[in-house]
Amino acid sequence: MIARRCLTVLAIVAAAACRSPRFDAGELALAEAASDSLTLAVADSISPDHGFSVRQQGASTETLSACNDHVDAAGWQSVGSSIIETELPPDFTSGGQTSQYANWSGAAGTLRVSSHRGAAHAGWWTDKITSECDVFISGSPAHVDLVSTTYARAVYAMIQVRDAPAIELEGQARTVNGQAQLLHAIRTARISSAWGRTQ
């Protein structure tokens, strides 16, 4: 009798183990969003322990801060190059790519990515920086500047990649909402595994 029960239990366990796992796209999307959110929260929370600082200049510009990222990216598309991979609104299209450069543009503005060529700040716009923050992007230390002028809004970032050249990202937007979308695309970018091997 005991042997029969053991065999029954073993048969049930074996049958359960042979079933293929269910795939639920909704659960996968929730898990992915939770993982991204946790990654950003952890990176931002440990940055003060690594000597990183935050500086807000002048009056706050419509409460947009280089240190915060609260954009809902549902429905965005994944784009990639030999430098980075990120998500952008669905109307963004590629403007060309090489091993050292990539460009996408859409209604919110443009995003350009290249090997870093200059200073840690936004170059000639240094006096127009409204917010800046030192964060981690794709696990690497990065400096992010928000720039607002009469004519445009921009997001500049420089990622210091270990054992590879630094990466420069520049987003040009027409509106605060567009600037926030480009900030999100930059803050959640992932460094391509090809970067540094194609130099």
C-alpha cells in the first residue's frame, strides 16, 4: 500500500515536471518594469555613498530634475547600436549609425550617441544648466546635465565605461515633456556588449 502511494506521488511529480512553463506576457512586462525601477532606485540610492553629488542651479524648471526619472515608457520601442541599447517612443527612427555614432529622431526631439569628445559638462551650455546629477547608467558612473534655453531643451550625459572609451549622449527636445522622455531614454540606456571591442 505504501509502495503504491509512493508510486502515485512520484507519477504526479513527474507529470508536473514534464509540463512546459506558461508564458504570460503581462507578468513578464511587470517583472521587467519592476526590475528597471529597482535598478534605478538602488543606483540612485547608493550614489551618495560613492561621493556623487547633486546640484540644482537657479530656479527649478517645471520640476524636471536630472536625478529623477518618472516617465511611463509603456509602448516604447527598443533601439540599439554598437554603443548603446535603449527604449524610445514608437515614432523615433534611426538617422544613421556607425561604430562610433548613432542618431534617432522623432516628435519629442533627437537623441545622438557617440564616443565622448569633450568635458564632463554640456560644453558651451554650461551657464544654462538647470539641473545636473551624478548617477549610474548601465552600471557605470555617469554625469547628466539638463539644459534649458530660450530656443531648446537638452539632456547631456557622459558615461564613464570601465575598460572602454567614455560615451556621450545628447538629447535635443522642443518641450519639457520631450526633455523628460529623452532623459528617461538616457537614464535607462544599456551599454552595448560590442562597445570598446570595435574601436
